[in-house]
Amino acid sequence: MAFNGTWKIDRNENYEKFMEAMGVNMMKRKLGAHDNLKITIQQDGNKFTVKEASNFRTIEIEFTLGVNFEYSLADGTEMNGNWNLEGNKLVGTFTRKDNGKILKAYREIVGDELVQTYIYEGVESKRIFKR
């Protein structure tokens, strides 16, 4: 339940390099680095509702831990995968539909921040959010 709340992006680490590895063009990378993302997370047992609101889109995702679902990134990349809880960390494993490559995602509370870590093709990035 520690994830519950509304989180606003505070800073990024290596995010543009990550987007480049994902194949996002330079214009979208520049915009994506300043998307003013706000994430609202509501956990009810194994079910999560996540609302993502940015300068570019607002979507709501519902998922159950361990159950595959489909998801589109802001740049339109289609993925399929799931989230699991490992200790106090949400761990996502998603497969790109276009090339079959794996995107790993982690969400964890560190102090008073929500840290999202992405790993794709050996490139690691972090997005740090504050309540």
C-alpha cells in the first residue's frame, strides 16, 4: 500500500539515452524528458489502478499482479507483460510486440520518493517522483 498516492516527476537520470535505445526519435526524446508526468497509484490487494497524466496523454491502467496485459508507451510502442511484487518492489517484465525485446521496469519507494527504473538493451534509466 506504500505505492498509493499521487506522484509528480521530480527528475530523470539517463532517460534520454533510454528513450534512444527504445528507438524514440530525437524530437520525441526532447519532449519526453519534460513531460511533467504525474502518476496516481491505487492498490487494493493484488489489483492496481494507475493513472498516468502528462503533457501528451492521460491513461488509466488496471492490472492484477502476475497477470499479463497489453500496454502502449507514449510513443505508441505496443507491449505485453505483467507486474509482480518482489519484496517491497514492483517488478515489470514487458515484451515489445514489434521486435520481441524485453523491457524491465521497477517501482520502489526510497525514502519519500517513488523511483522507477527502466532497463532496455543494457541501458538503465531512472525517473524519480515526489508525492
